[in-house]
Amino acid sequence: MELKKISENEWELPKSEGMRVSARIFATEKLIEKIKLDRTLQQAANVAHLQGIQKHAYVMPDAHEGF
């Protein structure tokens, strides 16, 4: 998944493939590299598909792959 850098610590996963909104990720570049190693971005995209979601799906700096 390709991320777009918005600011120093803010990234966007653009809408694609049925996502209702984009996802915004708040993390340093070092954290982004770790986030890319697991399914965190896929889970953010899954949240962005949910009915009723408004504006963005947000991913905080403590993000990690869930169960």
C-alpha cells in the first residue's frame, strides 16, 4: 500500500477499492517503516470500508497489528 506524506508525522492512505474514506496515520518515518511490516495498514483500510465512517479512519502512533 502506498502512503502519501501530508506533514512531518502525518501520512495518508488514499481511498481505493471500496474504501469510503481515506486513512490518516500519525507516526514518524521510523514508525511507518515498522507499521509497513505487519497488517496495520490493511486493518486501517478495512476500517475505512465501514458504513457510517466520517472524514477519515485514524491510526495513532501506537498502532500495531490486531488479532
